[in-house]
Amino acid sequence: GEFWRFFTYFMLHSDFQHLCVNLFHLMDALDLEGVPDLEMSPGVPLKCTRDGPVASICYPDIGIGWNNVVGIMATVLAFGALLGTIKNFGALVQGASSVCFGVDGALIALYGVFLGAGLDQKLRIPEFGAFFWMRIAIIAFHIVIDIVQSVCGSGKDTVGTVAHMASLVAGFCYVIIFLPPMGDGSFFGSDRPYIVNCGMTSPKYVTLDEATTQCLAFFRRSNGIEIGTAQAIACTILGAGVLVALVNAFLKRDISDDGIAVFSCGDSAPSEAKKPTVLDDERSALDSEIKLRERALNEFKESVEILERLHRNLSNVTFRDGTQAAATAS
């Protein structure tokens, strides 16, 4: 019944290196909450502006605010923990990696709709699309490294890899379902500038009502999908994941969690019923070992008794010296 452990396990790390790797990963996604009003150099702001220096490198204000960041963290932590233990039910889940990959999934969704809506073309920074693809390439690098580590480890890190990929999908789905505001609304004149009319994404929307239906376009204007359809797909993915995790927990409810799992499925009677069997096996093994030791002890006692009789027999033998033995012989 300790359901809060769905969201608190990210504070537990195996060692200092594990903590540092996750912190460096999160540092690459700090702009998800918002871009601070800082200057990289005099007159060159860190946040992109319409009238900023043309040659500057800046971060777009795609921040979704702290409340949505917290919502993403809660979603990806729970979803990653549920799916991460499908293969190894009852395993220990720890670390903030689920948050890292969940944030990456949210950034991919935000970058995708940003490019799909053509917002990069409204900026004066040249090759701004290349900047986004570079960020996505960094995220893809994290994903590839995680998968390679799992494969090279002969599947020993299956729990972590499944949890990471599940969190990545959950972060992506969160953005589609809740459509968080992008920035403060002052940059493009709207708090959700990534929403476009479906008529701008495909010629199949011929009537006025169809053309003005709201859509999301991912990475390209031609990759448009109606918001209602996209949200239904995202909800189906998350719901299917939760359903699979619950069915798996029910089927493997007899596996002992040893105080690690968040909650147990079913009564505790099966686990307690197995305890006497385990104790009987241990008692049988102990009895066998005692019998072997008793047999070895008895054999040792018999050897000692033989040596004692030999010693007594030898003590009764009288040896004569050499001259007496020669005289007697003559």
C-alpha cells in the first residue's frame, strides 16, 4: 500500500557515479521548464528574441512551466516503474533515469510540434532547425547508449532499459494529452503556437470546418494529425501499458517482493504458505549435514581406539640389547 514509492524511488541511487550521470543528463534539458533571462555575452541573450543578433546561438522559450514539469515527472516515474518490472517482477527500481528519459520524450514532442508548425521560420536565427535536430540527436545518443549497455550486459539491465523507454514514451504522450503552454505567450502571440489548422497540413481537408480543425504537425507540416485523434492514441498507449503492468502483477503475485515492491497483489497467504516449505527444506539440509558430521566423528573415534590398542600392545613388548641376543643365540 506504499503507493508514494512510485514517485520517490528516483531519489535513491546506487553510487555517486550513478547520481552524477543522471544530473548531467538532466542539465541538458533544463530549458523544458523555461529559459532564464541571462546573457551569454554583453548584448547576446540566452533566450531567443525576434530582434536578437543574427549570428547568436540561443534557446527558444519552449518552457512549459514548473507545474507541467512536475506532472511529467510524476507520470514518467509511475509509468516507468510499472513497465520496468514486467520481466523481473519485484526487482528494485532506483535512480532518476526515468525522469531523464521522460524529460527527453517531452522535449522530442515539443521540438516536433515546434518544427511542424513552422515556428523556426519566424525566427531571425539562421539554421535554427539544425539546432533542434542537434538537440534531438543528443537525446537519440542517450537512447542508443542505454540500449547498447543493456545488450552488452546480456540483458542484465533489462529492468532499467524497459523503464527508460517506457518513461520516454510517457513524456511524449504527456505533451500530446495535456498540450502545455509553450513559453509565456509573448514570443509568438499565443501560449500554444504549435497548434495549427488542419487545412495547412494536408489537402484532404477541403471544407471550411475541416480545414479549421485544430491539428498537431510533427517535425514537418505534412505530418499533421487532429488533436483529438492524437490524444486518443496517447491515452490508449498509456492505458495499455498500465493494463499490461496490472495483469503482469496479478499473474506474478506469488513472487516475494522481500520488502522491495511498491505493493503486493493478492493476499499474503500464498507467500506465508510457502514459508514452511522453505523452512522444511532448510531443516532437511541441516539434518543431513549433522548426520554426515556424526558419521565422520564416529569414524574418527574408531581410529583413535585402534591407535590406543596398538599403543598398549607395544608397551608390553620387552627388547633385549644386542650382546645378550648374540650370547643367547650361541
